[in-house]
Amino acid sequence: MRILRSLLRTRADRKLILKEMERAAYDLTKARRSLYDNDAKWAIVKAYYSMFHAARALLFSKNFREKSHRALFVALRELFRNTIKPELSHALEHGMALREEADYSMIYSEESARELIESAEEFVAEAKRILKIEG
């Protein structure tokens, strides 16, 4: 499988998966707070990272670790193609692009921050469902 070149095999126990999901929840909370504080740039960054950590938890559940952000997206799409909703996979890729624009080009808006936070909420909830994490 071509995707394996972009991944590392790992031994991920449930604690590591839960730790990533805690990071996802933390970043999502910070994203909401940043939007409330009129900091759309930071809201985008934190919303993306909430999705990133939830995606890492999913990858860990398959005993893989990514070599890059792009590899994480590709791996998620391939390894969870029949599990995760396609629109959420696309939301992660879109979030990655929004985060890069905000970080590197200083291009962002309150509207894109709000939309990304909504996508992140759905993404994290879906990851919890797949990983069978309550709450």
C-alpha cells in the first residue's frame, strides 16, 4: 500500500489515543474562546489542531503514526474510507489549508473561523464515535 511510506508503525495503547482526544477537546475549547475574543486567526489555528489531534487518535487506533500533516490526511482518507464521513475527511483538508493561510499569509476571516469550528466539532464527535469514547 502506497500510503505506508508516509506512515510509521507504532504501538499505541488506549492511553495515547485518549491523550490525543484530550488535546483535541482542549484545542476546540481554545478555538471557541478565541472566536469569542475576536481572534479569528487563532480560532482557525486551534480548530484545525483539534481536528489534527482527533485524526491522530484515529491513526493511532490502527497502530500508525504520520510523518507529516499531509500524510495524516491521506492516511485518514485511506484507512477510514468506509468509516468516516467523506465530508469530514474533506473538512480536515480544508482546515489544513485555512490554517496555512492564516499562519503563513495572514489571510483569515471570522466567517471561516466559525465554519471551521463547526467542522471541528463534527470531526471530533465522529472520532469519539469511531473510537467508542463517551462524552
